[in-house]
Amino acid sequence: HGDEHGDEHGDEHGDEHGVCHDMSDHTNNNIDNKADCEAGGFMWMEEDGHSTHDGDYCHDTSSHQNTNHTTEADCEAAGHMWMESGHHDEEMTPERALEQHDTNNDSHISWDEFWAGWNEEHHHGHEGHHEEHHNVAVLYPGNSMEMYEAEHDALPENATGWNLTHAALVGDGNLTLNYSVHSTFGTSLVGINGTDAPTDYSWWWQLMLWNTTSSPPAWEPSEHGIDSVMIGENYSNVANSGSSVTEHIAWAANNSNHSLLPSPAMHDEHDDDEHDEHEEEMLMDIFNESDTNNDGLLNLSELGHFVEEVNEFEDRIPTPEEALEHHDANNDSHISWDEFWTAWTTEGYGGDHDDHDGHDGHSGHEHNATHNSTHNTTTNETHDDHDEHQEEMLMDFFNESDMDSNGLLNMSELGHFIEDVEKWLNPPLGFVTIHVEAEGDYGFLMPADVGFHVLMGEDGHSDHAGHGDHGDEDGDHGDEDGDHGADGDNHSAEETLNYDPHSWLSPLAFKAQVNVVLNGLTTAFPAGEDDFNANAETYSGLLTDLDTAFDAAFGANGVCSTGGHSKTVAANHNAYSYIAVEYDIQFMTVHGLDPEGEPSPEDVAKVVNFIKEEGITVLFVEEYTDQSSVQSIVDETGVTIKILYTMEMAPSDSSDNYMTMMTKNLENLISGMGC
């Protein structure tokens, strides 16, 4: 870029550079820096410099290495894949999508433009992968049918029909075969996967050959035994000729409906079409979700969402069919551990594998590259350990899925394996928020197969102050103690209320809930709106009066404050945060929010000391509290027991209601404080 832009592009980005792109005609111009490009109304497109290919190149799909072939013809003649520039390791961006797929230059991408480009990029080079394979159809006595296959390269030279039968049914289908071998007549098939022909010959397994020379091609009975059927292209099936030749065979119960046997070509096309249709359907859903204005086109903004979702789609774990299509390097219709591990470490399936275990900053690609020399030994060892752990986990899944223990996964086993990997990458998650009110040791009882991870909350506290000091020796509680929350901790009022569900214990908070109920009833039953409004107004007036009574007792000018009484209370359960905050009352409680918990000796001692220091004469408990549970505190301090109603359950006195119980709470608090 020269000296003028050297600092901006050279020092900061190294070899990274870009081109200036004219979106109106999708051509690049000669502007060589981002500032001038954008000032001219064009788009600056960074080139990340990761690709070492300035042009097209030849790729060996078995070794995942690039070869020295320089032409597409030589590359494909050698059995490799010709890769066009721009299709390798290049993450799609909205700008690149427009550049590559906007064929009518309208600065938008239609579905047809995208799908045509997708097919060209993703299906190029794969069309011939399944061309050289052979099918074995099985038609059972009840006319149920299954189709299996074996790759041509997996068969021995001069393969027979029996070689194909064994490779397809045992290798691909994981079926069992029952057969006998006669010294004169050769191999005779008796049963397939437990379906054996009867000894009375009421039916038997009949060998059928796929005749490609008939018009149209069709299945016909073999004129020779399975050992004399050769697997090849030039079909022949003439009696007494010594052998037959075919590409595909079928085993059909002789009493079954042979017209149900499918064409091998139709079977292959159906599988491919089914896969393509599924892929197209998923991508079209993403396209339509991204098309926020529903005009059938994606602009640059909509492309941002679309490209992000498509990149995630490409990172997903492949289906068994996709795994065989793309990663079966030796074309044996199985996936070996080496084939899987090569794909896993080079394709980035499942996204950033490090993130799964909580490691940052290194993708699956980087784990198999040479670390930069600036990484220290400890960092490398950490990532090596992580790699080993990840590989061990995946190998365990692989071996568990390898039902026949042959070191290879067939289609059925691949399904089990991929399901395990997906569960490992995307485990079901749930979250709970736990508010810890006091220091101590906590245990969580969990099922054996559930992992439990503790995360610091965004508003978490590293320390909670104790309560040993409660003001001056003369008992004056100044501003410092005025900040105490419901349980005596130095929490703000707002934070304290975050964890207390007993909002109805504040008449003003309950009055706000009356309005919520009023709105709900009016919406559900509009005909009763007048009655609802009248009742709500009356009840709100009662709550206002109740608040006035509480304020007259505990407010700044209330009888407790003017009489010099300490508004300090001891209780067994921290259910009174709303009363504490609204009327500036300090509660010291034995339990936290859960009244069923077992207080520790330290908790009891803290309350006992508090009662003695503050000269408290009453301990408040709930209506249904077993009072024997606080007897030790009563014995040590001499306090009496009074009730504070929390109204978590129906009252024991059926004549009680909210107003009567809150009035009792007011009276008991006044009495307990000695006001």
C-alpha cells in the first residue's frame, strides 16, 4: 500500500489487504485503501490472507492434502478433487455473498441466486462419489424390502455375487447370514438376519440380477449360483455359459412380489434427492426468516443474519449419510476412527470445540496447527491436555457405537455415534438462581447423571458483613444501622426485596396488586367492570387506612419513634423485608427465606446475642411454626413468643382474613417493641 497507508494496513494487519468493490456493477476498481474507497461510495472488502492459493488447485480427499496437479483434467484423472479459487476455507460474509451470487446486479440475493451458488459450491466434486457402487436388495416373504450397498473399491478383484452379498448385507447392513457351502454346488443362502427358508422348500431365497440391457432395465432370475455371478458392467445371464455378470443383485423370497424390487438407480436418486430436499428445506427456512420485509430478496442487512445462520448450519454435526458422502475416504461405506478424527479436526464440526469445555480462543483448526512461538509451554500443555481429553471422549463414543467391534462404523452405527456426539456438544441445560444469605458449607443432592456447575451471578457478592457490631455502647442506632435490610445484613432495600416473595405484607404493595387483579378481572369479564371498580376502590381505601395505622406506629413521627423505643425485632423467619423497608424496622432472623431449613449453632448464637444486646423481650414466629423449635432461644433469653402472620397458608381461624391478620401483626409488633 505504500508509505501513505503502511501504518494503517501494513503494521497493524501484516500481509492483510483488501480491494475496493463497486456494488452497482460488482467490479473491483483501482482504489487501494479503505478510506478513499468508502469516501467514493464503494465497499472495502478485506482479504484475510489465510488462503495460500492464488488460483484453482487440486485436493486429495483421502489425505486432505493438496497435490501438484495444475489442471482440472489431470487432477480428476488422478482421482482427486479440483477446487476453484474462493471455495476453500473461506467463511461467507454478506459482502462476499453479494459479490459471488448477485447475478442480476440488483444488490440483493434471491433464493434462486443463492441456491444455484450453493449447489455449485457444495455439490461440486461429489457427484461421482457413489457412482461406483453396487446394490443388494432384500425382499422378505412378507414383501418388506431393504436396500444395501457396497463400494466397488471395497470388493476384491474379480468379485463374485457372494463377495457383494457379504460386503453389503454384513458390512453395510450389519445383518447375519445363514448359509452352507457345498463342494460341488458352492454357496447356498439359507437365511438373512434370522429369516431362514424352511426345510420343506415351501419357499426359498431366489437370486435376482439387475439386467441393464433390457428396455427398460429390470430384475430377472439368475441362471447361475451366487459363486458364479461376477460383479461387472457388461451384463450377461445366459444358462450353461459358466457365469453371469451384473452390477447389482437381489435376494428375494420366491413367493414374494418381485415387482416390488426397486431400481438401484431409482434408489440412489431417491437417497440423493431426499438429502438435497432436506438441505434445501432447511436453508429456505433460514432464508425466509432472514427476509424481514418479505420481498423475497435479501439486502445487505438481511444477509448479515442469513449468513450467520448458514455458517451455523454448516458447522452442525453431519447426518450419517453426509458423513459417508464426504468423509469415507477409502469408499468402503464405513467410517473409521482416523477418517472421523480427520474430518473432526479439519471441518470444525460443532463449531469451536474448545468452547464446549470452557476454553477460549482456539478453534478445532488451531489445535492441529503449530502453535505460534509466543505461546508459552504451559499454554501448549494445557491445550494438549484438552485435545487429549476431547479425543478420548470422542473415541469412547466411537467404540461404544461400534457394535460389531470391527473398528468401523456402518450407517446404523453412525446414527448412534452422531447422536451421542450431538448430546455431548449440546447437553440439555437448566439454570437456577440461589441466594446464599450466610456463610457456610452447602451441599446439593443431584441425580448421578446430572452435572452441576456453580457460576457467579452478575450481582454476586464476595463478602457479606457480619452483625457483631450494632452501634454505639449507648444503643444508639444511627444512619449506619438504618441501612440494615430485613435480616440484618448490609444489603440495600432494593436488593433485599429482590429475594423476598412476601410483598403482600406491605399494605401499599398489596394495594398495587389490587390494581393488577382489577385489570385482569375487567379484561376477562368486562360486564362486571362497574362492580370491580367499586370493590377495588373500597378495598384500596382499607389498605390505605392500614398503612396509615402502621405509619402512625412506626413512622418518623410515630409513637414508637417519639417514645424512644428501638424498632428492632427478632423473628424465626426472614419473611418481613417489605415491612422492614416500608416502616424502617430492623429484623434479626434465625432462618433465611426458607423456614424449613435447620439453623446452625452459629445462627442461633447470633440471634441469642442480638436479643441480649438489644434487650428484646419478644421472639416472633409464624402461625404454623412448631414453637418447640425455638425453645432453646426462649430458655436462654427469657423471651416470650408472639405471632406474625405471613399468610403463606390459609389461616387456622376461618374467620380471619388479610385485614384482620395484618391488624394483629400491627398490634403484636407494637406490643413486642413496648411502644
